[in-house]
Amino acid sequence: MTGTPTRRARPDGIDPAARSRARRRALQAIYAWQMSGQRIAQVIEQFRSEQDMDIADLAYFEDLLRGVDANLAKIDEELRRFVDRDIAQIDPIERGVLRLAAYELLFRVDVPYRVVLNEAIETTKRFGADHGHSYVNGVLDRAAAQWRGAEVGSGR
């Protein structure tokens, strides 16, 4: 037996742990992008060269970042229906989490809404303010009910 860990990919080839790490890296990159104003391609390249991306799903990381960037106006427009303040006034970590989760809920219907919500809450607990996860949870619960109503209603 070797000392290398085995990856537990699902039958569809998706490694949930690598996707989770991709989401965490994506949040860090979205935060940097929001704060610096750099083009998303520059942020992606910076993360490729500076972060340990071998353990993350690099393709998913890039899809998240490019998807948020390409759909930012739509994402923010949709989020406005569920937040209690202007998007720009939301803490940058929570704003980044909401944007990433909104992208997945709206444009990545292959990802179950429960996975999106759980990952968003856990990521906010890890990187956000003390009670930021409660805010994110409230916003995303209402958003998921609207955007993925049939899936939420079926309990999947």
C-alpha cells in the first residue's frame, strides 16, 4: 500500500472534494477580483501560478470565475430581489459567496441546490464574518426557492 491518498470520484467522474476546494479557491479569487478590479483572466492566471491548484478541480474553478464575470449583471440583478441592501454594501466575502452560489444556482443546474447552499454556508463560515453564514443562508434559501422551485419542492 502506498502513502498516496486515493480520490473518490463519483461514477460521473466528479470529485466532490476537489470541487469543494475549487469553490474555496474561487471565493478567494473572486474576493481578489472584487478588491483589485483586475480582469478575471489576470486573477485566474495569478491563482494558477501562486496557489496549489493540483488538489482542486481547476476546470471548475475557472468555470466559476468566468461564469460570474460573464454573468455578473444578471447575477447581481437576481440577487437584489433577496438582499436587504445594495450589493456593493454587502461584506466582500459574503458578496463573493453569494455571487458564486447564484452563478451555480442559475447557470449550473447540474449541481444540486443543496450542494450549492451547503458549500456556500461552509465557505462563509470559514472565511466570512462571525454570523455572515446566517445572512448567506437566508438569502440563498429564498433565492433557491425561486430559481430552483421544482427541485426545492421535491426535496432533492
